[in-house]
Amino acid sequence: MQTLLALYNVNDHKKAVQLLFRALMESSSDEWIHSYRRAITFYIDHIDEVW
């Protein structure tokens, strides 16, 4: 968690959010999150793109 906050504080928001999503994907047991795993994983790698 400290890494996420440190990245955010040095204005590396993209990397902080990517790490946050990866941590969520690895640790969550929520069925909704798991049902959207493929989409969320894709979004992590394309977080700055606008669709």
C-alpha cells in the first residue's frame, strides 16, 4: 500500500492505479470482479486510452 501512495504522491497516478487494480484482481473473492476479470485486466494495460 505504501508503494501505491508514494507513486500517487509523486504524480505517477497511472502506475498507482494500475498497481491498485492488480492488487484488487489478485486478492478479491468478489464474484462480480471475477466475472469481469478479462475486461479489467485489459483496462489495466490501456488505462489512458479513451474508447
